[in-house]
Amino acid sequence: SFYEELLSHGVLEPLTAAIEGMVVKEGTHNYMAPQGSSSVVKYYLKKSDADVFFEHNVTQICLRDGKWEVSRSTGAPELFDIVILTMPVPQILQLQGDIVNLISERQKQQLEAVRYSSRYALGLFYEAGTRIDVPWCARYIADNPCVRFISINNKKRNVESPEIGPSVIVHTTVTFGHDHLDSDPAEVQQLILGHLESLVPSLPKAASVKCQKWRYSQVTKAVPNSPGHMILHTQPLLICGGDGFTHSNFDGCIDSAMSLAEAVNSHL
């Protein structure tokens, strides 16, 4: 039903472009978001009619008279009846305050066992009218120590336009991400560009380049038995979820979201 709704609103479309080197599992359907993956999140935020605030870096969670006092790196603390945490599991364990003592030893062991891969993502952005002459829209690279995936985004999304320049997205291998996790970003960017040039020598010079460290990329080891959520405290409710409690794809996110919604609803 989630896919049907997103397809009917044009947020998702079936992936029709061929992607070189992609392993296709039998019975699997692949989709793409013409306006980018963030459009899926924006669709649900708009539909929720919730007030959404960004750049609120939560640092501490404490109990205050039957409510949760949530502190952040800037601004005054705020009180909440229910707190739902969906950040990567290691960031949950970094939070300070009463939450540290509320997580049971067994829960702590389960959370500490969750593992993520790390990668870098490189974006190359071009002026309108630039032609990128390659016979594919995206490809997986099997034998390069740095680059794992290259995507010509406008081709993959089937939204080529004379007004909007093309963009290329590069994902590094897990090994490269791990080995260069704390390296200088400028040096990492040059390393990736060097490998990219050897793989696609015809690629024109980009108008701008952005290198993004993806410390928590995909879950390689989730909480045992993929429960979808974990209740850290009942009254008031403090609960956590996300792909660290299922698996890293859209289905995994939906499974956790449904699990969280059901658990929260039963406490209302």
C-alpha cells in the first residue's frame, strides 16, 4: 500500500533504466524517486501535518516530573510527553542524561552490537547543456578499491532537461570508507576524483563538487531478530527505532515505522 500511494502521487516511479552490474533478485521490484529520495520524506512530513524543526542537535534526555526534558546543543531545553529516537544506534548511545541509566544492560549490549558500514558520497554538478556521453545511467564497479557505484542522476531519474544541468553521484566502497573515515575531506575528494577519472575518462569538468562523509551508511548487523523498535522507558514513553532495528532499505524503514506507530499507539 505504501508503494501504491507513492506511485500514484508520482513520488516514486518504476526503475526502467538499466543499471550495469546490479544484482537483481527474483521477485524484487526496484523504484526510483524522480525528485530525489528526500521527496519521499517530504511527502510524509507534509501529509503528517506535523511541525518539523531542523538543526536541533539533541545532546541530553532527562526525566522531569513525568515528562522528558530534551536538551540540544543550542537553545533552551524542551519538555515532551513521548520521545521517539530514530537516529543511528551509536548516536543513541552517545546521548547524556538520565537515558544513560535507563537503558538496561541487556539493551545496551544489543545496541552496542549494531554495526554500520561507512562510505563517502561525491556529487559532481554541471552547467545546463553539458553532455555526459556514457552508454549507461548507472553502474556498479566490482574491481576498484575506491569507487563502488556511479550514477548519472538525471538519466537514472528520466528527468533530462535543457534548463537543469546533469549531476553525477559516486559512492565509495565500504573498505575505502572505513580506511579513510577520519582522513582530511579535501584529500579524500581528490582520491575519489582520481579513481573516477580513470574509470570514466570522458567525464567533463564539473562546475561544482561536494564530498559527503556517510559515517552511518547501511546497517550490516541489526538488533537481533529485527524487532523494529525498542522501548527504553514506559512511563513516560521513550522508544527508539529505525533501520538499525530492521534492515537498510525502504521496506526496512517502513517495517520499523509501523512497529513504532503500533507501540506508541498502545501507550496513548
